[in-house]
Amino acid sequence: MRNNVRVSREEEIRAALFDHTLNGHAPEVKALTEEGLQLGMDPMDILFKALIPSLEEVGRRFEKADFFVPEMLIAARAMQGALVILRPLIAETGAKPVGRYVIGTVKGDIHDIGKNLCVIMLEGAGFEVYDLGVNTPPEKFVEAVQQHQPDIIGFSAFLTTTMPMFKANIDALVKAGVRDKVHVAVGGAPVTLEYAKHVGADSYAPDASIATRMAKDLVGAQAGQSGGAAALEQAVMKIDETLRKG
Ligand code: B1M
């Protein structure tokens, strides 16, 4: 009985988080996130079953012109408030450092929620992550590679108009003579495997959890623990194919 009551409150919290994020009510989103955690809800559950679906609904409404930029912005701010609380909890689950990862949203693009989720999950998987933030020019990526010597550099782009920055970033790495020293990963809502290959990236992932799994496999492969690069590419192609079919 007690359990039933708790489960139903968890469901209420998920539903309320969805609604309050959608409507950009930051204080309620923060309070509900804290209550959910006090009840023992899994941070990943809060993230993937309430907050992300809500933001997807924001996107659908924006497409139908039911929402405009201000609504999108306050919904994103409400979600960011919850992410601040969830981030350290997800990072805590990680093991010892497995590798270095530099990541940033490309120049001209200020979307960062998806990139931040990648950061959270990579940290959770034990990577030392250098987050360059949003609107990152190619020179900053080059500097970060020279300074931190990461195993992987990740570029996020969320607009069709900013995806061409992948190529500009890769060209800048080539020019600086560091392209061969680092694995280039790309992602973001409008990106596809074909596009990633077209611009000369080494890998593409459709979401943060696959990006993290691929990064872990890659570091393992470099350490000689797994030779999974080809298998990985095949898996990603399959996922991409499934996504395209819808
Ligand atoms: Co903007 N926006 N936005 N927006 N926004 C989108 C992206 C859009 C799809 C909305 C729509 O039309 N349906 C559309 C892009 C259309 C296109 O180009 N195809 C759009 C537009 C047009 C714009 C503006 C141009 C609007 C305007 O001003 N007229 C403007 C551009 C500003 C700029 O960047 N220069 C703009 C502005 C904004 C806000 C500032 C208001 C706000 C951003 C706030 C913020 O991020 N701090 C905003 C928001 C919130 C959105 C939507 C609603 C949500 C984005 C999001 O956070 N999604 C979005 C619609 C949508 O996506 N449904 C939209 C949730 C997130 C978890 O998913 O970002 O896909 P996603 O991240 C995933 C994967 O992509 C992947 O993992 C993440 C987690 O699983 N991933 C990687 C990300 N990086 C990766 C890197 C990897 C691997 C995987 O390897 C390195």
C-alpha cells in the first residue's frame, strides 16, 4: 500500500515536471526535482522520463507556431535549473577517470542543453571533461586540443545553419597540425552519420548515451581492451537507419 502511494506520487512528479518545464515555471521544476530525489527517484528517470520529453514537446509547439522563442527560452531555463541539481548526482556514479574529452557547441549556436547532457553522461562514465560552452570558435577548439591533449574532441551543432562549422573546426585542427592526434566526434539534433562522414568526422552519435558508450569503447580500443571500432560504426549506422525510417 505504502509502495503504491509512493509510486503514484512519483508519477505525479513526472507529470508535474513535464507541465512545469513546458510552461517555464523554474521554481516548481526545482522543487519537484528536489522532492523526487528525496523520494529516491533515479536522476536518469527524472531526466529521460520527464524533462527531456517536455522539451521535445516545446520543440513540437515551436514548429506549429504555438510557441515562440521566449517560451522556448523560459522552458530551457526551467530545465537548466533541474540539471544543476541532477548533474553532480549523475557524475557521482562514475568510475575512475578513463580519458579526456573536450566538447563545445559550435560557433553561431547557443543551444547547450543537449551538449550539457553529453557532459553529464561523460563525467558520469568517468571522463575528465573540458566543456568549452556555446558559440565556440574553431581557434578555441584548437587551443583546447593543444592544452589538454584529449582522446576525443566533440562538436555539437543544433541548427542546420551551424552544422557547417564541423568542417571549419576540422580544417582548423588540420591547419594547426593536431587533427591526427585526436578523435573527432560530432552530434546534435539535425546531424546524421552521412553528414558526419561528409565533413570528415570520425564518429557520430544520435544521443548522449550512445556518444558516451562510443567514447568509452574508443578509449578501451586505444588501450587494447577492445577492437570494437568497426562494430561500433555498424551499430551507429543501424541506429541512424532506424531513426531515418522513423
Ligand atoms: Co532553438 N531551435 N533556436 N532554441 N530549440 C531548435 C533546435 C529547433 C529544432 C526548433 C524547431 O524548429 N522545432 C530549431 C532548429 C531548426 C533547424 O535548424 N533544423 C531551432 C531554432 C530555429 C532556433 C532559433 C534560430 C530561433 C530563432 O531565433 N528564430 C534560435 C537560434 C539561436 C542560436 O543558436 N543562434 C533558437 C534559440 C533557442 C533558445 C535560446 C530559445 C533555446 C536554447 C536554450 C539552451 O539550449 N540553453 C532553444 C531551444 C530550447 C530549442 C529546442 C526547443 C530544444 C533543444 C533542446 O535542448 N533539446 C529545439 C527543438 C527540439 O530539439 N525539439 C530547438 C533537448 C536536447 C536534450 O536534445 O539538443 O537534440 P538535443 O541533444 C541531444 C542530441 O542531439 C545529442 O545528445 C543530446 C542528448 O541526448 N547530442 C550529441 C548533442 N550534442 C552531441 C554531441 C555528440 C553526440 C551527440 O558528439 C560530440
